Amino acid sequence: MLKPAPAAPYADESKEFVQLPPSELEEKAGAYRLVNEGRIWKLVVKDGDLHLIDHLHKAWTLKALSPTRFRPIGDTPFYQSARFLFARQTADNEYSMMLESNENGFHEVIDFQHSPSKKGTFGCGSAAVDATGWTTPQTKGYRPSFKEKKLDYAKAS
């Protein structure tokens, strides 16, 4: 949804990245469904950073600006102002994620719903669909791995 941009989009934002404990990053990891489209993106923790993997299996590093605000770094398709924001209603709830940007006079917000399960699956009729779009039995015995900024599945040893 596009809205007029605020006068100073991120005036209160830290200019430096912060290092978060692995436990805080792991709480945000998992599968997220785009609310308006249904596509599933995944967040994983690798080398002390949070990595975003989209529905096409392309991966980008997200660096923390605060415990709940992250910025994609490197060569990404996201606007320069893009921020991934995390929130939850109570400490017992899963995080929700929002992609927010302020570009060209518009404030854009894209909402994501966290997977209801720690396994990163969403119910789909009689079969569960994981973050790759494959049904769970198809991914059983495989583990995700990074190769050239893409998520690949390799047979678990």
C-alpha cells in the first residue's frame, strides 16, 4: 500500500549497525508469507547475520540497526530506504515482519505473516508447504545451503 511519505523518513534511525545475540536473530528466523500475495520468503541465521531468501531462492544479508529494524546490504533489488521491521504483540507470540520504504514521495509497506510452526510450514489442504514451495515430504532428508547467494538444497549426510 502506498501512502505519502513522512517529511523525514528515518530521522530517529541509528547510522551504525548493531550486533545482536544469536538468540535474538534465531527468534526472527523462519518462513514468512507475503500477506497480499501468498508467496513465502524465509529468514535464516548464517555467520552471525540474518539472511533473507525470497520465493525465487535469492538471498540477501540483513544487518541490524536495532533489535527490530534491519537494512538489506550489498547489491539488492530493494530501495535504498528499505527496512525490514519486526514486531510481536507479546513475548510469547511469533514475530511479524514488514518491509517498509520511503522513495519518490511514497511510503510503501508490505506485510508478512510468520509461519505458525517452528518448522517453517504453512498448511495447504492435506499437504504442508515449506518455504521452498515444495511439500514437506519432498524436502525431508535435505538441508538448505548457500551457493552464490542462492539457497540450494543438498542431500543431508
